[in-house]
Amino acid sequence: MNPKISMKHWLNRFAGFVLGVYGVILKITCRVCLHDDQRKAVQEKGYRYVFGTCHAYQISGLVSAEHRTGAMVSRSQDGDLVVPMLKWCGHVPIRGSSGTGKKGGGPALQSLIKHVLGGHSAMLAFDGPRGPRGEVQRGLAMLASKTHSAVFFVLGRASHRVVLKKTWDRLQIPLPFSRIDMYFSEPLFLDQNETLEEFNVRLQNAWNRLEAESDPDQSGIVDRVDEPTIRNAA
């Protein structure tokens, strides 16, 4: 056995364990406040729904998401770190990427479709795994189309958070005992005569509005590179 590979494997497992424990701590200690949540109205009309969020807000989304929410997770080592957190917070990790080919995007998307058709919700970090930040890729529109679901964009803004400004997505890490304000977009449906490309444009515009209104400090600032900071978002 290669000692370097073995050490890296165990370090990744330990880091995944630590992140899993941290996710449980957040779920226990953070208070979630919902804004403009129209899920019940969509359900009463007989529709399913899926969620989309920017990669930067995925931890807040994970802490706040419904039980058994399916989440696509990269097959990379970074993805390995997230899996324990998802499982321990009651969600279903589905391995793959939002693309196609050797990273498993196609099969993973099919698994996510089956998960939604089986009666559960799903969440996509729509700009992952490598961005550009905030750019809605086509996987979310495809998921909504194949499952005849409404799309809700969600943005979880923690009252106390670390913003990792050197990462491509400006990842936000909520701190324990924060208030997490979950902001919902209006439900978005694929129109009968609309192409997926046209729907994707509408999705992009809806996300841009939601982030500009709900977290203006972080909206549209992908070019600034600084040290990580702790922000009070209240």
C-alpha cells in the first residue's frame, strides 16, 4: 500500500467526519427563518418542486433543507468531504457532477430525477462544481423539465458567517447559533412552448434578482480577492 495514498485517504475521512459533526452542530444550534415560502401553495396545486442555490450558499441550504432532500455531489475529493455532512443532516447524496461524461453527470442527473419522481425534493448547486460563480447551468432546467416540477431558488444568509473570499465561489460558512434567513424566489415553471435555453435565461434572471435583493453585499462581486472574513449579515 502506498503510504502517501493511505495517509491522504485517512485525512480526507477525518476531515469529512469533522465537517459532518459541524453540520449537525449547525442544524441543532441555528434558527431558520423562512421568507416568501410558497411550497405549500405549489403542493396544493399538485406540483412537485426542486431547489436551486449558488454553490456559495450550499452549507446554509443543507442545514435548512427538507429531510431526504437529494443533493448532487461531485465525485471529487472535495465531494467526499461533503457526503458525511449530507447524510448526518438527513439528506441523500447522489454522486456526480452537473455536466456529462466521465464525472458521471448524466447518470447522476437520472438518479436525481428518479429521487424527485419518488416523492422527494432535490437541490442543485447550479453553478458547481467549478463555476463561474452564480451562472445557472442547464442541469436545473433539465431536472425541472424531466420531473414536471417548479423551481425554487433559495438563498440562506447566516447572521454570522465566514466568507472565503479566495475560493472561486466565495463559499460562506455559517457559524453556530446564527439565524439563517432562507429567502425563496417565486416558483418558476417551464412554459409549454418554451425551450430549455429560454427557461434557463428566466432562471438566471430570477437568481440574479434574489441574490441582489437578499444578499446585496455578495451579489455580483466575483472579481475581488481578499482574505477570509467573518461577516455579520444582520
